[in-house]
Amino acid sequence: MNPKLSDRVNQMATSATLAMAAKARELREQGKDIIGLSLGEPDFTVPNFVKDSAIQAIKDDYHSYTPVDGYGDLKQAIITKFKRDNGLDYSPSQIVVSTGAKQSLANLAQVLLNPGDEVLLPAPYWVSYSDISKVAGGVPVEIPTSIESDFKVTPEALEAAITPKTKMMIYSSPCNPSGSVYSKEELRALANVLVKHPSIIVVSDEIYEHINFTGPHVSMAAFEDMYDRTITVNGVSKAFSMTGWRIGYIGAPEYIARACNKMQGQVTSGANCIAQRATISALETSPSAIQYMIDAFKERRKLILGLLKEIPGFKTNEPEGAFYVFPDISYYFGKTLKGKTIENSSDFALFLLEEANVATVTGQAFGDPNCIRISYAASEEDIKEAISRISQAVS
Ligand code: PMP
Ligand code: GLU
């Protein structure tokens, strides 16, 4: 018998997004024609100017360990980006570059949470927030929202969820999975609650910042009275289609940045040196250089919303950013489809995989068991075919 694994990993859920993507890959290898709308990753290639910088970095012999918190000139590019796009002032000692925003979030949980600390997660929330918190000893506290309120948390619901044990709140805007974008007024209303509770740290995940079809993006840290308690998380995976290059970063109060630097120094060291050099080009370039991707996502959103409207039992909000739709499919609960009784959204996602050959993700993993998440970061052809298959499977 093998020695036992730790309770820590045994109690951890497998990432539902990655698990579904792996399952789709496996079925494809078996010869099935699966359309993958499970993983949130742009289908564009990396812009040429970014690729060129990476190639140049290899030619220039970048090869060694980097400073744990990132190259100085990359940190400078991040500081300039934060000022340009978000009106935020950071100094180099407040910036930490990591191996993806996922590691930025994991660092934050590790350096801020003690066992029993509560982490507020307005639901639906990005799948990994919950387990990243739990593995650090935190206790996720979901704050339910509804499709009627565009899946946004109200100040009243936030206030009601706060206890003396609340340590942190994590949210994303634009939101993965709902696509909701908080306006300045909405964020200010949440900030008005949070300023009354100065021991709560806010983690503002802004990785979909540029994939925003509505008004301007607003950073929580831009409110003067929130700056000292907010960590701004961002990265290049989504906006620059650099998911596999693994670069994320934070702007944070200095003592938190220093702690993340210490944590990372014992776990992974600095992020990949070539990807860091390429990220300088990505961030120094005007966001207008990636507008073509945003325009394409906007067109696909229109396409998929139109197609989903035709399917009975699919209720959607209008996502204002990111590249997901998050339909409420609870209409199908208790119904028997092709001999299978659908009890919950996981059953429904599995049904779609098996009967429609379309990979989506159960809403359960995002804290909303009535929904499924469909990524429309796919070609128009695939979107059309996938929705037609879903429609046939449920009809
Ligand atoms: N936050 C959100 C909301 C995401 O959707 C993702 C997607 N992977 C991440 C963080 C992590 O991004 P990455 O580690 O690729 O930078
Ligand atoms: N963030 C993407 C998603 O939600 C990528 C997968 C992941 O990192 O979990 O699908």
C-alpha cells in the first residue's frame, strides 16, 4: 500500500475547468468530435510584436534566474500600465510578478490567511478562489447573487455576510464566469461597506480588464480609501492570448508584496525569464493593439446570445465582459433526457458532453448550481455548431 497523501490535497477539489478540458482532450484522442467550450482561453495566436520580443530575449541570452519578484524593467512597465489604464500609483516594491495570476492569488491566500479566516466570495466566482483559500486554511463564504441582479453582489448582501472572522474578499470584474462588470457607482457602494470594516483585505482580480464591452474599467484600488487594503491582480493570459506563457502580477500594499516575494522565493522563484521579457512589450503597447480580439469577442457574444435564445430552458444575463455566458439551465432539473435524469448542473454538463459532444463547465464549480458556463473564446463556426448540437440534444 502506498503511503497516504496529505489531508490537504485529499480535501482539495480538482479544478473543474481543467478537468473538463482534460476530459474533452481524452475523448478527442479516442476519436470523438468534441467541441471544447470549457476552457477560458482565447483562440487567437500571440501578437507578433510579443513573439518577436521573446525570440529576441532568447537571442540575447536571457537564461538565468530572475529577481524573485520580476525584472526591474518589467516592474516599471507594470507601474506605467497601472497608471495608464487604471490611474493607480505603485512603486517597484509594491509589484510582484508571478507564474500566472493563479500563482498571484495563491501567494495572497498563503500570506494573508490563517486557519479559520473567512473569505467572502460573491457567487458565481472563479472556480479556483475557493480551493486556493481552503488550502491556505481559509473558509470560503459564498454570497449568493441572482441572474435578475446580473449576478452582482449588493452592498446589503455584502454587509450581511461580514463577521468578525472575515479576512478577505475576492472578486473578478469583468467576472469569470458571469461576464458581469461592476460600474464605478456599484463598486463605490461596495467600498462604502468595506471601509467600515478596515481589517478586510480586498483582492480585485482584473485579468479580464480589457475584454470589456461596456463602460470604462474601474479598479477598486482607485478609490483612495480602499487603496491601502486592496490588491490588484492582473496578467497577460487573457488580453494577449498568452495563457501558456504564465505571467501574472499584483500591485499591493508594500508589506503584502514583500510577503508574496518571500513565499514565492521558497516555492517557485521568479517567473520564466523569456516570458517576462515578452510581457514588457505586451504591457508597453497601447491596448488599441489588441482591440481586434475584443471586437471579435463582442461579435461572438452577440452570436451566442442570439443562438441560445432559441433554446427553451436557457436563461442568460447579458455578459458585459470576459468571454463566457452563464445560462441558468435549472429548467431541465428533474427532466429525463435520452434516458438520463438531470438532477443538477453537473449532470447537465455531462449530458452535453456525452450527447452533444460539447464540453462546458458545471456552474456548481463556480458556486451557482443552477448554471453552466460556456466559453465563447472559440471560432464562430464552432460556436454555431456547438449550439446547434446542444439544441438538438435537449429538443
Ligand atoms: N483569474 C480569473 C478570473 C481567471 O479566469 C483566470 C484564468 N485562468 C485566472 C485568474 C488565472 O489566470 P493565469 O494564471 O493564466 O494568469
Ligand atoms: N481561467 C480559465 C478558465 O476559467 C482557465 C482555466 C484555469 O486556469 O482554471 O477556464
